[in-house]
Amino acid sequence: MAEPVSLLMLEFLTWIASRPRTYAEAMEAWRTTCPRHSIWEDASIDGLIQLEAAGSVDQSRVTLTPRGRAILDGASSSRLVAD
């Protein structure tokens, strides 16, 4: 059985999918030094996001991988119940 996806991860994936985002923009909005809030690193390690190369790293686009899109699509098609 697949591990449940956190609401924070769903928010992050939704944010990435909502419009084109650059690496610099994503780092400004989502970077943290708190080990409990490693959403960027978790999404990258889990293969949910990817960088599409551009002139510089900061201008590279952050996009969902097919796996990230499937998780987001699956979450939007099911009912989420808050605890």
C-alpha cells in the first residue's frame, strides 16, 4: 500500500502545477532550514518534481514529474478528510 501524501506536499505540488515556476522562485517560497519542513527535498527525493534546464540554474523551470502529476491528480479525484 502506498504511503499517504501529506497535505503540505499536496499544497506544494499544487503550487508547482498552478503556473510556470523557476527554481529561484521555488527556493524563495519553499526553502527552509527546519529539518521537519523539508518539502522541497522530500519532493525531489521521491521523484515528484524535476528541473528543466535553462540558461542558469535559477531560471530553470520546476515541473511535476509524471509521478508527481499522478499523485496530484489522484488527490484531487478523491475526497480528503481532515482529522
